Amino acid sequence: MSWERSDRLMIKSDFRSQAVMQFGPGLLPTFLYYFTGTAVILSFVTLKALHIGIDTGIPQEVGAIGGLLAGVLGSYFNRTLSFSVPIQGKKKFRNQLETILSQMGYQQTGEEEGVLIFERSASSGFFSGRVFVQIEGDMMTIASRASTVRRIKKAIEA
């Protein structure tokens, strides 16, 4: 088994199968990112705003509670998810997907090692992230932020 790294994605190659998409952070790294960032900031703000010492433990408690809330919300909306869909006609389903993504404001910006990359325009793309699509045989795998994947999946199933 070997790993190939490109600018935007990591592809895991296995002798028994084709490449498998692996994008962005999963649940735990996303949770830890939001938890630690929010906990530190809230602890510091509480410490300064209430003019109390760190020895009281109140800033740490406020930071931990706020960090837990931010970690759960951040993980729910921003972790990377992927799902696979069986397809009948590669061209037909790709056109359907491109229509769905264009209605959501996405445009294809590139293709890297068989993976199609869709992004929004510069201003709205900053907060929405990319959508990665890989077509292998009769399966299409779509990966992006959790909130985006849920919207795409709902549109495909409709």
C-alpha cells in the first residue's frame, strides 16, 4: 500500500483495488480544532472580562463548556463526509450532478488524477469549501463538508 500526495487531496493506492478518496479531516480532528480554539479564547475572554484569577477555575469551566458546544456544532457542519452512489450512465449522471452543483453555486475548477473539483466563486467559496467527485466504474463518490454533502445527497435522491 502506498500514499500519493497532491496539492488538494490524498489518494491511497492499494494493490487489490483502485485509488480510494480520502479528503480533509474527519470527526475527531474537526472536533478538536473547534473545541481547543474556542476553549482557549473563551477562557481568556472570561478571565479578562470578569477580572478574576485563573485559580478560581471559572475561566476554564466557561472555556470547556463553550469549547464543547463549538466542537459539536463544528463537527456536525464542517467535518468532511463522502458518499457513493451507483450510476447507470456516466455522462448522464455527471450532467445531472453538474446541474445540481451549479444551482448551488459551484463550478468545475479542475480535475486531478481522475477526481473532479468543484468550487464556488471567490467571495462565497471562502466559507463553503470544495466538492470532490470521483467516478469509478458504476460508482460515483462525492466528498465535501458535511452540510454540503447533505444538500447534494438530498438533491440527488429527489
